[in-house]
Amino acid sequence: AQSVTQLGSHVSVSEGALVLLRCNYSSSVPPYLFWYVQYPNQGLQLLLKYTSAATLVKGINGFEAEFKKSETSFHLTKPSAHMSDAAEYFCAVSAFEGGKLIFGQGTELSVKP
Amino acid sequence: SAVISQKPSRDICQRGTSLTIQCQVDSQVTMMFWYRQQPGQSLTLIATANQGSEATYESGFVIDKFPISRPNLTFSTLTVSNMSPEDSSIYLCSAENTEAFFGQGTRLTVV
């Protein structure tokens, strides 16, 4: 069985500050991990995915995430927040690439000027 | 990478009626999935649409309420049957081997 926990339903940062969105997973098999972003009234956009290659994964819009097996974590970071980063972010896990996704509860990111 | 098209993009329906949502992929894929996103919540998998066999439903979802068709490797439909206001959600289709993974969704409002 697989599950994902996103710590913090709301995160607020100042523009230019570090963004850190936390995701911990549980999986009985080596996981495939994903981060998606959803802007208001829009669909899901894939930010990045981990598929057992490099543990540090770089995505779009300056985001990256690091897979840490010992901590069962896949936290999303961005060095400097931009106003346009304000959105809902979802972490998801799958048992294999192309398989069904189990989503976390989501974290709403707010960026203050 | 493949592209997913979903329609309608939104609809307002009367309670008691049914709505069929279509999902088209521009290349053949083995696995397609249907998700629901209730207002202010995360995504929940409804079912896996299998080509040539019945869909596999997740706990809490039944075929009578959400019948699914998968006539070929590029197309699937989800029907939301006998709708009630509680069915108001965004319904999303996804497919394996697609970069974006998801269609843009169908925003359903039941009145």
C-alpha cells in the first residue's frame, strides 16, 4: 500500500524567500514520486518526477526536489519565491511509472510581496 | 509525448441526470485513469480504465454510479450517473506515458 503526507496545508513565504514544501511517503515498493502544481481554476501541471535515477530532481520554473529514502521524503524547494508561484501543490506516489497515482492532501502556497 | 484531450471542460447539470465525460489520447496507451477532485480537496482515484475488460474501481466507487468505457487504446469515457449536488467536482482523466499525465479536467456543477 502507498500513501503520501504533505505537512502543512498552507505555506506562506515572502517574495524572494526560500520555498520548502514537505512531502513524506509510504510505499512497500520503490516509489515513483511526483510533484504537481495547480493554479486556480486550471488543471494539473507536472513540476517534476523521481523515477529512481538521480535523487536530486530538477523541474520546471526553478523547482527541485530531493528523494531521501532514509527519511522517506521528497520535499519540494525553490531558492527564491516569485509571486507567480502562488498555487496549490500536490505530491503523489506511484508503484511504477505510468501507474495510478496516490495524492497527498495538497499545500497551498501564498507569496507575499 | 502524448497529449490528453478531455471534454466537456465544464457543465452544469440537473440532479437526477447523467453526464458522460470523454477522454482522448493522441497515442495508444495501456492504462488510463479517472480521478475526482472535490471542491478544495485533493485528487482521488475513481478507477483504472482497462482496454478490453471492466474497469477496476477504488474503494468507495461503484460501477453503477461511475460506469466507464474503454473501447480502444486511445479513448475512454466516464459517466456520472443519477447526479446529486455532492457529485459537483472536477473530474480528470490521465494516461500513462504522457508527459503532462492529465487532461485539463471537467468541472461539473450539479444543481
